Amino acid sequence: MAKALKTDRAYETLLIFPSDIPQKNIDAFIEKIKSTLAPFTGVLRSVQIWGRRRLTYQVKHQRDGLYVYIDYTGGPEAPEALKTLFRVTDFVLRHMTTDKVVLRPPYRKPVEGTAETPAAQPGAAAAVPQAVAVAPSSEPATELPSA
């Protein structure tokens, strides 16, 4: 069996810090995250501070939390290394890491007569099947019984 290629994947992590944490502690922690990702060919792509929000219930005697979103790439070991870092850090109240889902744009049918359809190309009109017209039936439509 062929050996699987090692590829980097995209991950996203949401962290909740106590709301009264100083900005310098957050900056130092982000640098620690960068150094933790480095051995796993990880790259920190973006960090967004979402701000202070009320928690649904108290976590470690905190009523408010500071939400921080981290977007990064790395090998499969990178999330496990960060998970260990988050567990040993006192001021991380909660964390959650998921694979980043990259959605494709929605499918849309090509418009007839544009460059997207084969009918618009010269000589390709014969390859496109014609739609069959259906005559309306003479039977009256029956309604379904209501519940």
C-alpha cells in the first residue's frame, strides 16, 4: 500500500480568557502559540479578538470571557500540541479546535445561450437535446385532504 503524503491542514481554534486579562499577556500567549506550531510546520494565519461577552454559566468563577479566534495551518500533530498548551495554561478558561471548513461556491445552472453552455459554441447546437413539451392533462387537479 502506498504511503500517505503528509499535508498541512487548516484549523481554527476559539479560546476564552478571563475578561480582565491584560493585553500584554494575550500577546505573549500568541507568541507562545507561534513557537508551539513551529516544529509541526504550522503557520499562524490570523488572530482575531472578538471581545468581551457574558458567559452562559460561570467557568472557573468567571462571569465574563474574552473570546479570541485563531486560524492556523499545520500537520495533524499541531492541534494536539496546542491542546496540551491550553490545558497547562491557567488563564485559558475554555478552548475548542476544529478543522476549518472551506465551502465551495454554490452550484448554479448555466444560463442558456451564454459562453458557459455548449449551445453557445458554434457547431455544438446539435449535441444539446431538445426539451419535450408536455401538454396539460384534461383531468382536474385533486386536492390533498387537510389534517
